[in-house]
Amino acid sequence: MKTILVPTDFSKHAESALKVAAQIAKKNNGNIILLHMLELSTSGNDALSTSHEIPELIFFKNAAVDKLADLENAPYLDGLDVASLVQFNMAHEGIIDNAKKHNADLIVMGSHGASGFHEMFVGSNAEKVVRYSDIPVLVIKKEEEDFKAETITFASDFSSEIKKPFEKVVDFAKSFNSHINLLYVITPNNFTTTRSAEEKVKGFIEEFNFDNFSTHIYNDINVEKGILHFAKDHGSDVIGVCTHGRKGLSHFLNGSISEDLVNHAKRPVVTFKI
């Protein structure tokens, strides 16, 4: 966790994420990249190449630079190497592009979630970043004065496609010295026996050099509720899941458990791209 990208829109939720990123960076001797995206409407995209000539864009950019400078002077960032960027782009695209460009190890961002019509047709920027980012994304939902990841509930079907992203899960857990609750949720629509589920999880974890874990089989009406209920009952600090990053009609029809959790969970959620 040496390089942490923190997108900010200067909201309370974004600052909560920055405070968590600061705690993580201090524990890992890391650095922070603060990023603010100035989104333009489609009609304004042609102005990108000449944005320095447009007074309105100069005004908004300078205002963002001043706000970032104020953030950099926040007491909770004392002693940290912090760089600031202001760019013109769609927020989720700029976040993902900059994370790759600067070789970020983790994206930490705030979210207030979404619901109903807004969730179905618009979605939050956090949801879109979670969907498309190849870099792990930690989503913070509220103020975390003392961020902990002592216990991570990692929910999965523990299929073969999860093995590669799970390497990043293990790296994340080791950086926090975390205990992982390996969670398999059984639902009425995807029923399997407890014995079969236990054998599947056991066979999965045997391939990894990691022993700070426990396995749990949990029954609920659907996977999302099972994860949320288990995490609450066991006092988990963080919920971890993998995401497929589906696009278009496939995503609309199939949905995404990881995005649902980003919208509905009260605990921090960390996602890993399959």
C-alpha cells in the first residue's frame, strides 16, 4: 500500500475517505495522490483542448487547486507525501486512468451510496470505479477515526476464476495483519449442502500461503443480505468481494453484488477485479 489514490469532490464523504487513506499511508510508509476531476458536459468536450483559454474553466480549475491546497494542509496529513491533481474528464474514467498511470496500489474513495431510480439508471461514481478498476478499491461510507481491518469478511463462491484476484486479497490482508472470514452464502436459488460448501472453500484456500483465516457457511434469502447480516453479526471491520466488471446489457440483467454492497453496506467495502 505504498501509493494510494484518493479522488475528492470536497464532500464530507470524500474527506472521510482521505482520513482513512492517511491512516493507511502512515502505517505503510506510503504516499497519497489527491485527485479532483472537473466534469464537462458533452457540449463542452470540444473545449478541453483549449480549456486554458476559457475563463470559466480557468476559474473552476483555480478554485479546485485552492481547495486541494487547503486539504494538503489538514493536520491528519502531517508527515505524509501528498501530491494533488486537477483534471478535466468524466470522474470514474479519470480516477481509473490516473490509478493506472501512477501505479497506485489502492484507490480509497467515499460514497453516500445510491438507491431506487438513481441507483438503477445513474449509479454513483464509486459504483462505476468498483465495476471497472483493475486496482483494488476501498469504499468508505462514514467517518472512521480509527480505521481497522483486523477482520475482513471475504464473500465468494470460491470458483477457479477467483484464485487470481484472491492473491490481491491476501496481500491486502497481510498488509493489515487481518484475519479473513471466508464466507460462502447459501441461498434458496443456489442451494448446496453445507458439506459441499465447506469442501469447496477448503480446497480453494489450500492453494494459498495464508493461514490467518476461518471458514463460514451462512444461509440467507440472497447473497447480498447474507454478507451484510454475517458481517454485522460477526463485527467485521471490512467486507471484501470480487467483481466481474460487467458492461452494458449483461450488467443490467445480472447486476453486481459488489456494487450493491457499495450502495447499501454501512461498513467499508474493498473490491478486487476478476
